Amino acid sequence: MKIAVFSCKPYDKRTLASYADNTALSMTYFESRLSMETISLVKDFDAVSCFVNDDVNAEVIHLLKQQGVHTIALRCAGFNNVDLDAAKAEGIKVFHVPDYSPTSVAEHAVALIMTLNRKTHRAYHRVKEGNFALEGLLGFNLEGKTVGCIGTGRIGAAFCRIMKGFGCHVLCYDLYPSQALIDQGCQYIPLEELYQKSDIISLHCPLNTSTHHLINKDSLKKMKDGVMIINTSRGALVHAQEAIDSLYNGKIGYLGLDVYEQENKIFFEDMSSHIIQDSVFQLMLTFPNVVVTGHQGYFTIEALNHIAATTVDNLLHHQHEDSGSRQLA
């Protein structure tokens, strides 16, 4: 089977190649994203492998089918960038990696919380300049604080367990409550109540029509003044401009983002010598109480290896029952 691997960085190639060696898979690696502009690259391939910012819309899927592609292997858990209905109509199978390393993303969410709270990003630069003054670096104890977790799948559950370890009171919202989390002392409550009671809110839900811009001016009005918002899930869960408005008026006291709604134009690339053509994003970076990372929550050795192993397994055994839970269409 010949596979075109898109959005492929050197670290992706290294791990994928190590698992695909001595198999029936022949992989060709492209650093560019899959889109209408790059669809011509899939000629003579049987399958494509994509990542979070590839644009696999209905038109792309139709052209994939015309080129003879029968399988799409996502190297991520989320699939909001793929038109699953179009894939099903075209008879193209779609697989994802539902469980690559939940603790990787959960631990990164905690890293954002700790950075924002104890202001280590600012302290680092002060000390480098010989400034050891503590004024402006005051934080708070996490122990005893109320943490709201929206979405308690694998990643959200891992996040809840960590925050319980800090001694936090953990409130949860999910359509399908986890008995295991309830047994560990987490409490499921209505979303409106979670907004009202939480000191910190962390997003771990998928992006769909019901969660698009979940954090907006209306939901923010229901939250505590100075609330901390953490998003390591999908960028469009947060309405960026309305989050900025809430930073100005103090409703949001801390904002930690590993994802951004328009990230496909900038993330995973070295933009240091370019002018980023996104005034909202640029404005967000000017706030001292905002920390943005470039979608690196998943980026651990364990996660990369698991993503590669599962992707290769999905491609090798896509007709077998053992991969059925990973098939989306």
C-alpha cells in the first residue's frame, strides 16, 4: 500500500518510519498540508495520512476518490477537519488515533495553569536580566480551589485525576458522566453551575456544532471575575475576540491556550521572520496574563510513538475487527 503522509515534520517521519519498516506500507512524506492546493500530490497513492490542520472537506474527499485513494488515516484523535459524511458517501474509510496519550495533553493543561498562576514565564525573563524582584509575580495555592472540567473523556479524566492530586475540588460536565471519576470524588453538575462556581475552567471536549465558541461573551458573564480559562482541545471552542474583551474588563484573569481557531495559518511553522497576518492573535499575545503554546500538548515521546504505531496498525489492518473502534467512516 502506498501512503501519502501530509503535514509531516521530521519527528513524524522518524517515528512513522520506525514502525512502518519491514511492513507492506510504502510511505512518502510531505511537509505541506492536504488541501485543494495540494491534492495533486496524491496521484497514484492508495491512502493518505493527515493531521489536525489538514483540510479534508467534501471537495477534497471527492478528488481523493477520483485519484484512487480508499483510506484516510488521521494521526490525531479529533476529526472536525474531515467531512465524514462525504467520506462515507465516497466509500473512503477514515481512521483516527483515539487514545494516543491522554496524560500528555492533560499534563500540558496543568503546565499552563502553573505557568499562569506562578508567572514562571515572566520570572524566567526577569532573572535572566538580573531582576530578582518579586512584585507582580504573586500567585495562589491550587489546593482548595474549584476546577471545572468540560469534557471527561480520556484526556479530561486524566486532567481531573491530576487536579484531585493537587487538592482541588473538581467539578465536571459531560453528556456521559464517568462513574470512575465520581468514585474518585469528582462531581458532575450542569454546565451553567460549573461556570458559576469554578476558579479554573479547562476545556477537554470535541469541537462540534454544540461546542463551537463555547467560551463566548454570554458564557463568560456567568463566570467568576478573574476566572482562569485553559484550552488544550480545539481552538474554535473559544471565541478569541470575545475572550480579549473579557481580558480587558477583568472577567478573564488568566488565559492559557495551546490551540487557536485560525492556527492552521501559523502553527507548526517557524514564523519568527514573518509578520503574522492575524491582528486578533497578535493582540492576544500582548497581555501579560495570557500564555499561548503552539499545539504542543500532545508532543511527548510516548504520544508520538503511540500515534505512529496506531496509524501504521490502522493502515495494515483496516479491514480487521481489531481496528474497528478507530474507524470513523
